[in-house]
Amino acid sequence: MVRAVSETHGEILAAAARQFTVSGYRGTSLQDIAREVGCSKATVLYHFANKEALLAELMAPAIGVLRDLDDRLTGLTGSAAQEVAAQGFVDLAVRFRREIAVLRGEFPELLCQPAFAHIQQISDRLRDALAGHSDRPGARIAALVLLAGISEACGEFTDIPDDELRAALLTLVRRAVEPVDAPLPQPPTTEDKDS
Amino acid sequence: MVRAVSETHGEILAAAARQFTVSGYRGTSLQDIAREVGCSKATVLYHFANKEALLAELMAPAIGVLRDLDDRLTGLTGSAAQEVAAQGFVDLAVRFRREIAVLRGEFPELLCQPAFAHIQQISDRLRDALAGHSDRPGARIAALVLLAGISEACGEFTDIPDDELRAALLTLVRRAVEPVDAPLPQPPTTEDKDS
DNA sequence: CAGAAGTCTGACCGATCGGTCAGGCTCTGA
DNA sequence: TCAGAGCCTGACCGATCGGTCAGACTTCTG
């Protein structure tokens, strides 16, 4: 059976997206993808140079949006950076729930691959922005917990429509982020031991 | 070379912990562990029935603490459940940073294995408790984002001492969790479309 | 009609995985 | 002294992985 180029190409991409979401990148073999499409493993490797190229093409749209967000963050400081980072990342996470779920937990290894080398730097800058470029541990911790948690959680809420999920996440982030413009948010914690 | 039982056993366990933390469970082979210990792969499999048993023994302490927390949560409702869940999970996450990092992202597959079958249910109950047993989407989302984010983030802050990390996380969780005892926290969201 | 281009496949490759097994080694106690 | 228990290993196994390759088939084009 011979199909139009774009047809098989797209079917492989769609099957890979589903399989990666369920089993992760490593947990999915080219044979699994070929089986779902109904072609041979060699056909998958005819349309894509290798497994990594398949992943790269799958991630391209999300990465593009992430880069745009990175550009918009340059020059911003304090709560302005926090707000733009919050809105931008929440929107990105909701729109690309599936793609982000794929990377779930496989970030460290995947980021070593050349196609994704720069993403680590971008996400570091995103975290700094969400922390209002503060170096207080509380701000850094809150920013990382929120970014990681949203990435992880988005894929789970498949039953919640985009609008509702986006609004709830944005409310959460605004509530949870450590304010940086105010001198200090009246620390009500139990004890402070600055080592 | 022949060592005392407990010695090699412990060395394998320690090496596995390090490797799993860096490369994940799947990403670490028995050969990798054996190489770090300085023994053969067969020796690893002499001390542990199989790879899964190695992981189970590594996780046992953390799982025990998780079960204790689960017990303490039974019967609690509202903000009381939230507070106990917050304190208990933050403490657990900080104490067992490394163990939790191992499971990072490999939860879905690992939870299928019989040794970890019950953990999914416990973590579901933990999430419900942190949401104050509310079924409002905002509360559920906040709880999941916080649990996932803390799990993910703890392993990254190796430079922050336990006390400080614990205090910062607890402050964050208390600030971020959606209050449930008050009738409704003055919803400032854009629009509510109850489908 | 000839042949070039594009699409697809089965057979195969080397590498690596988790796991097994027979046997060698050291130490201990009768 | 010697048998047995405990510890350890090299060699090996079947399965699976990502990837290659020659060739078959269809479609387009001059």
C-alpha cells in the first residue's frame, strides 16, 4: 500500500504523539509506532531520519512558542517579569499539554541531545523571570515548583477544558508566586535560620 | 574479592541510588551499577532477585513514611486535612529527595509493577487531602500542581539545607493551596463557564 | 513505452538489555 | 582434614532496541 507523502508522514507523527504520551519517549519503540500506523519500522525510518528527529518535529511548535515567550521576557524585571512569565507559561502548558507530557521526566537525558540543547537555558531564564529575578531561595523554590508542577499536572487534567484550566492555573500561580516588589511580604513563617 | 554480605549489599544499594537519581530507573542498567560497585552484574543479581527488587528495597523507607502519612490523614477534612497533608508531604519530600527524584517521570510505568501498586491510591488520597477534599477544579488543580512540583523540584535544590527547604516549601504550600473552609475566596477569575 | 523518482518492505546488523547457570573461591565448624 | 555454606564470576541466553540496505512496487514524466 502506498499513500501520499504527507499522509503517512502525518500518521506516523500522530501515532508517535499518542505513544510518547502514554509510554514516554524511551518507553516507545519505533516498532510500536509502526504497528499503530500499520506500516513497517523501515517506513518510519524512511520518513524520519531517526527516532530523535521524530521527537524534534513533534516538539517544534511548542518549542517555537517557548522561544517567543523567552524573547518577550528580555528586559523585564520584578513583578512585570513574573506576570508575563506566568501568563505565557500557563498558556503554553495548556495548549501543548500533550507535548509537555511527553518530556515528563525524560528532560535530563533528552536535553543532552543537540536538537534540544538550548531549551535548558530558556527554561532557566523562564524560572528566573517567574521568581522576579530575585535570588531569595523562597522565590527560586516557588518558581521551580510551579513550573515543574504545571508541566507535570497539565497532562493529567484531560477532562478540564482549556479555558477553565488556564484560568485556574493562572489564579494559582499569582497566588503562589513570592512577591518581589514589596520589600518583604511580612514573613509569618515559624522560624528563620539564615545559615 | 569477597566481602561481608551486608557490605556488598549496601554498596550495590548506594550505587543504584546514585545511578537511578542521575539516569532514572530505566536509564540505568544492572551493568552500570555493577561497574560503579566494582563487581560483576551477576553479583548484583546474586544480592537482589531482580532489578525491580533493588528498586523496591531502595524505596522501602520512603514508602513507609508515605503510608504513615496516609494513616494520619484518615478522618481529617477541610483545612485540617490540608495542613497535615502539607506538613507531612513537605517533610517527606525533603527527607527523601533522592528517592523521589528516582521516580521522576517513571511513575506511570513503575506503578504498574506489583511492588508499587498501592502507591497510586495513597498519592490520590494525599492529593484529595491537600485539596481539602473539595471537588472544585481550582482546589484539585492546585493540589496536584503542588505535589508534582515539589516532587520534581526537591531533587534540584541539593544546595539548600533541609531546614531551609522545608520551611520555604511549607510557606509556599500554605500560600498556594486553595482555602476551603471559607465559603469562597472572592473569585476574581475572568469568566466562569460551568459546562 | 522507458526510466526516473518516490514509497515501502523484509531481512538483517551490532549493541544492549535483564536474567540464568555451572563452577571457582574463601571461610567455618565438625 | 574435609564437607558445606556463602560469595562471586565469566560465559551464555533470548529478547528487543535503533538503524541499514537492496530491491519491489507504484506513479509521474519525457
